[in-house]
Amino acid sequence: MIEGLFQPVHLLLILIIATLVFGPKKLPELGRNLGQGIRGFRDAVKNAKKGASADDSHASKDPAVPTPGTSLPSRVATGRGNS
């Protein structure tokens, strides 16, 4: 159903309508701005993924968070802190 959604005739019709609505002088600017927005979004997603993986690597080195196979100190395990 979705495979034949955008055929060349449909894309041509969309381009004609866009030209009528925005005018031929404005279309290159709109395309450029759309491309910059998509590029910025990709960069943000890429940076977020890098940040998340960096946070994961730091989280495993945090002494307050035990790694699998290690035990908690007795005062933390029993709930008896410094209070």
C-alpha cells in the first residue's frame, strides 16, 4: 500500500503546487533551509548518541554504583547510613 504512494507524477504535482504557493524565487531558499534543518537534526541525534554512550561508560566507573559481581558496603546494604 505504501510502496506506490509517491510515484513520479505525484512528486511532480507537489512541485507544481509548491511553485504556485511559494513562487520560483523562494523555492531554493526553502530547500536550503530544509536541508540545513535536517543536517542539524542529524548532528544533534549523533551527538546525543555519543553523549549517551559516554554517560554509560562513566556510569560503570561510578563508585556509588556497584558493578555486577560486587557487594555493597554493609552500611549501604542494611540501609543504615551516616544518619
